[in-house]
Amino acid sequence: MSDFAPLGELFASERSVYMGGPIDRQKLWYWVAGEVGSWSLQGFGSWGIETHDGSFVGQVGINKPSHFPEVELGYLIMPEFEGMGIAFEAAQAARAWAFEELKLESLVSYIDPKNVRSIALATRLGGVIDPDGSLPDGETAQETAVYRHRRAA
């Protein structure tokens, strides 16, 4: 619950446009509840990222809500922590966990083609654009690019 307030600020701002926002606190509540519930329902989900002193940095996750055709490696970092390599390190750890624990051969990252920071991170992680990858329900190739992460990466 301590992460809810900073997430609320982020998702109320224009910075959340690439994450499905801006959204109000009610929609954020459902989003957070879905993230937490994913662990019980699917055996995987998201982890909060914090500094050693407990400051909320962001989150990284292995996700598959009902409208996603594939399991996704997702990440978000609060603006004040961007550019420090935290997202890269957290995403590497989450990806390794998914390959080892879930025995997945690949993951995807669904990214808005205009989100250059997220594309750069997916590429740095070894993800490659998959033009034949299935899109989340209701999304188009103009809205969403599929970056594939393979076990060998």
C-alpha cells in the first residue's frame, strides 16, 4: 500500500501515457489489485522496486492479464530514478526468474512505438521487434509494438 500514493501521482500525470494513463485513483486501484492478485491466480506478477531506505523506485513484472495473448515482461520507473540502470537490472532479474521458474522460452514486451525509453531498454535486454507477435485485445500495430525476449538472450 505504501507504493499506491507515488503510483497515483505517476498515473495521474501525462508521463503515464505509455502505461495506459492518465487514469484516476479508482482505475489505479483495480490495476494494483490485479497486479497483486496475479500472484495467487497465475503464480507470477510484479515486484515493487525500492531503494535501500525504502523509497519507491518503480516496478518490474511478469504479467498476463486476460487481454494479453502472451506473457509480458513489463517495467516502470519513477521519473526521478530514470537513467540509473535500475530498470535494466530489475528487468534482467525478472526475465531470468521467468525463464528459470516458469520454464518459458520467450516473453514479450508490449510497447507504444513512440516510447523510445522503453524501446531502448527492451533492445538493451536483447528484445527484438516481432512483427508477427500477437497484440493485446483491441490494440493495433500503430499503438503497440511487440518486442520478443528469448531464453537464449
